[in-house]
Amino acid sequence: MMKAHRLHPSKGSIGFMTFEESRRALYQAPLAEFVKERTRLADELRADGDKKAGAKLRQQPRPSVSAWATNAL
């Protein structure tokens, strides 16, 4: 069973996120904010009690510029 996690209120969202939703949101973030956003999302997963998902999200690699541009399409 996948755990759901709260979205960050300062981002204007209310609700819960799964690991996959967090990962998708991470790769849609501006490239310059990738590391900051990865840390924030991982911390939210951990704060909601899913330490494994938080650790897994922290291991997601920063995309190259070309990969980021492709993800942004």
C-alpha cells in the first residue's frame, strides 16, 4: 500500500502526495531549484512517517539540462 503525503501549503496545494507524485513534482520543478525542492519533498515524506520514501527521493539524481528540458515538455 502506498502512503499519501501532504502537499506543502506554501506551494498553494492542499491534500496528500504519494512517493510517485512527489517524484513527478520534483522533476517538473525549475532546474535551478531542483536540490532545494528535492530536500523539501523528501522532508515532507519523512515528516509524514515514510522515512524510506524520503530517503529514496533524496537519492533521485539531478537531471542534465537536456533531460530536464524533455521532462518540462
